[in-house]
Amino acid sequence: MSKTESATASRSKKPSADYGAKDIQVLEGLDPVRKRPGMYIGSTGLAGLHHLIWEVVDNSIDEAMAGFCDTINVVLQDDGGCRVEDNGRGIPVDPYPSGPHKGKSAAEVVLTVLHAGAKFGGEGYKVSGGLHGVGVSVVNALSTRVSVEIDRGGHRYLLEFENGGKMKGKVGKVGATPARGRTTGTSVTFWPDPTVFLAEGVEFVSRTVTERLQTMAFLNKNLAINFIDERPGKERKETFQYKGGIVDFVKHLNASKEALFGKVAHYEEEDEAEGMQLDIAVQWNTGYYEGIHGYANGISTTEGGMHVEGFKTALTSVVNKYARDKGLLKEKDENLLGEDIREGMTAIISVKLREPQFEGQTKAKLGNVPMRSFVQKATNKSLAEWMDENPTEANKVVKKAVAAAQARIAAKNARNAVRRKTALSGAGMPDKLKDCSSGDPEESELFIVEGDSAGGTAVDARDPRVQAILPIRGKILNVERARLDKMLKNNEIQALITAIGGGVGDEFDVSKARYHKVIALADADVDGSHIRTLLLTFFYRQMRSMVEAGFVYIAQPPLYSTEIGKEKIYLKDDVAKAAFLSDKPNHKKEFQRLKGLGEMDWQELRSTTMDPLSRTLLQVTVEEAALADEVMSVLMGDDVESRKNFITTNARDVRNLDF
């Protein structure tokens, strides 16, 4: 859930006054992707690297949603390539019928032409996640090699590409479809181009891959997705297949929490005339945070949309009506708010539709208005029936919502008390905050520093115009296990809320944040990692829009130092140390392990960790809300066994554990 932002010093070249037709470029074929890869895959870091896998896998998922595929294999090969196989219908290989590509194999067109595909309203797919026809061709453009095997009509066809999408030879038959295995299907193997992914390399992270594959298996009941890692030292095989579909998904997300009751409310609905389907599963736990996760045609809509709006509206109405009808709310009682009812809820809202309209290029929010009324109507009917049929569970839901309403009022009073205290004391900002002089949030940075001693060093190392320092004492409250009213009694959290501005919880307004870079600066050791995790939990749970806006960062202080001649060299971690020794095998000087920020003087802290021209930051992002929610619950919740299993399973991806 984070990506690296490395500092680079760049010099701008003054544009020439002699600007004419010679300066106009027309990019042909896949050249636009090579020129601006970030436009197509988001970044050229680890997130963009893994996006290549998603583009290929999503095509196989679309075959599964169309009813033609029940098995997908994803293999991380020992030569650095990734192979995705399915037993779908296979990419068509017959000649393209018309236009500038007439006569070429349809498969060649799909793999070499942007915006070519079968998902623009033809008869090939009723619903699909791929809408723009740029997926597999983008993978081709950003790979050194691509090999595609297609089984159709009893024959196996082979297409090969190299150097960013240049085809080797022509589409050719390489024999009959093997007697065993799939009779139809597609296998795509690609090797990412290391010259494109310079920032973080081309090594896939198995945990990142398996998390996404598991989600896809949950959303597509009975689909078997096999993950195989063939890389030396990372060998692993795992199959994801769920007969219960999203019911199993909800149980999985709640596994590290204490369920309010064992049952999962589940209902499905279809409107064939309008081409809409819904699949919704809901369960409550004893925790304090809601986890509503929306999907449209298998795409995670992290910002919600019409399907989520329809569900929330109906949920509030159904629970309040039930509470009134059963006498659990008296006439004098106010209606429960949606946030009260959703406390501790885990819900999966998966919809499918013919022509999804997504707001923004990231497909983060569903905009189809008819879907709102479709979901609302189905929820009004089906959830009301479920509550009537399960009165014991329904009563627990209402009682928990009533307790949440009481806590909400207590939190409001606590917020007001904090505001009154601040106003009476005349203290606009915490005493220990050393603020910056700039009033522009876009250029202002807040370093949250562990301890007063390190805070003092950071104050000396900072640029006082744009860098503010807030020391915190020890480890802040674990907000995963506390309601807001308890949090507001914690001095360190009060200081964070006041310094950042914008409020907290449901009232938080990211547009009022005083800093657009909030940076956790802690020691490069186990305690420092714990403090960073506590801070990230607070931001994710109580200021989530800060994370979504990309305002939260993790500083990267060095773990080691050594000397080359009279020059002191700093190394971020064990990986950096190993790379250094690989480059300089005859290095004789000892390595000093830096136990804490206090061991560095202010000049060292500035040059290694705080100076924008030489530092490295990790920007924290939320790409998959359900996965982020699960990780926070596992790492910071009460279930010790789940936490132990998570750490054990992902130990081989150690370079990402700090994220």
C-alpha cells in the first residue's frame, strides 16, 4: 500500500522560440505507451509492474464472467517472466475483416493495436472489466518479450513479440491442441522491460499477486485460480477457489475480528431487461469500523458509487423500520444514523452491468444512476426479509447501533471539550509543534518524529520555511481497538489532530489539511516499525482521505553507515547493504548499525532523510480498500494467531513488510 518517491534533481531546459511543424510528433502503434507508460499503468514502480499482471488476468476473468472459463493459472517463472493461462475460448485468430488492419490475425491486432478488443458492445461479452481495449497491448509494449499460445478449433497457434511489441514472424499453427489439458484457451507469457521499470526493478512480489488473485476468486464463485511461484527460494503453490463466493469473502475479512454473530446476510438479484445483476453479503463484528467494499464487473470501486449509495440508503431505512416495528426504538428516540448502523459492518457489494460508467481514469467510482435504485430496491426487500427471519441477529444489530449512537454523542461532546479547551487556553497549535513559516499547504511538510531528542535534531536539520516538526512521546494509542471518544483523551493524538487541521473521523475535511506531506519519521528498528504502523492505522481509520489524496509518507532513515576513504556512506537497509557489497566486494571497512535517529547529528539527518534533493520517501496509498482493511485488522487487532500467520506467510517478501 505504498510506493517509493525518490528525490531527483532536474534542470529545466528553456523551450525554443523556433516552434513549428517540425516539433509536432505523431506516435504510431504502441509508441505512446513506451513514451508515457504512467498514463496506462499508473507508475513505473512496483504498482505499475504488477498492473501488467492485472491487465492479463482481467482478460481471463472476463472469460470466466462470460461463462467460458473455470480455471486460471498464474505462474511467476524462474527467468523473471510471468505466465497467465486460462481455459476460455481463446483469442480469435481468424483474419480481421475490414479497415487498415484487414487481413491480419485478430490476435495480432489485439496485441499490437491500442483500443482494439471485443468489449465495446459486441456479442463477445455481456459484462467485462476491460473497457478500453488497451490492456494486453500495453503489456506487450512494456515487455522485452511476449509469447502467446492460443488453443482454438483443435489447433494451437503461437504469436511472439520482442522489444516493446514488435512481432516476430506471423501467427502460425504449432500443432494440435494437446490431448490432455484445455481444449481451448489462451496462455500469455511476458517479461517486463527493466529499462521501463527502473525505479524499483522487475521482481514481482508474491504477496501482492496472491492478494489480488484471492479477491478475484472470491468475486467469481467456483472459479479456480492457481498461483505458482517457481523462483528459487520463493517456491510456492496455492489455489484460490470459493464455493461460497462473496459469503466466504466476508467471513475471510472478519476472520481476524470477533463476529457479532455467525450468520452472513446474503442476497442476489438480476434485472435481465436492463442487464444488471447484484450479489451482496453482509456481516457485523464487535469492532468500531465499517468495511463496505464495492465492485463493479470485478473492478474495485474504492470510492464507492451508485451501487454503494443505494445499499447505504436502503440499509438505514430497513434497520430503523425494523427497530421501530419491534419496539427497540421508542417514539421519543431519534432515528439511528447510517454511521451508527454500519459500525462493525463488513459488506461486499458486487454488481455486474453491461455498460459501466466509471468516474475518473482509475475506475474508482461507479456512476450508473439506474444501479442505485436497483440496489436500493433489492436491499429494501431482501434485507428486511433476512431481519424478520433472523430476529436474534437483527436485535443484536440494532443494539450495537444504539450503542454506537451513544458513543457518537460522547465523541461529539469530547470534540467540543477539546475545542473549548483550545479556545480558552488560547493555544491554536500544540506547544511542542515547531511549525513552518509557509502558509501554503502544497509546499508544507510535517515530520512526526519519535521522541523529544530526535525531535530536537530534526528541528536543527529542517528547512524552517516549509518543514514543521511534531515530536511524539512513545507509541500512540492503537486506534484499531478504541472508539473516537477514547482517542480524543490521548494527548499525542490530540496533538496530531490539532497540528494537521481538518478535524478527525467522519468530520475530517482533507481540503483543510495544513500540510500536503505528513511524514512519519521513526527509527529504522522494530520499535520504529511499530510506531509507523500505529501512525498509519490512525491515518487510515480516522483521516483516510489524507491517505487517498497521497499526503501520507514514511521517511527512510538509514540503518547502516560505513566509510569509503574519508567519505561516510549511508545504507537504507539490508538489501542496500547487500547491493553495496555486491558492487564493492573488497570493501574492508566495518558497517555501523544505526540504532536510532539520536545517533545522527543534524547534518547527517538532513542529508540522509530530510533534504528533498537526497532523501527517499515512501508514499502510502490505498489501491485495494478491502485488502488494506484486512491488513490493518490483522496487524493491529486482537487476533494473535492471524497476525502470526500473516507474518510467517509473507516473510519471504521482507522488503515490503515495512510498508
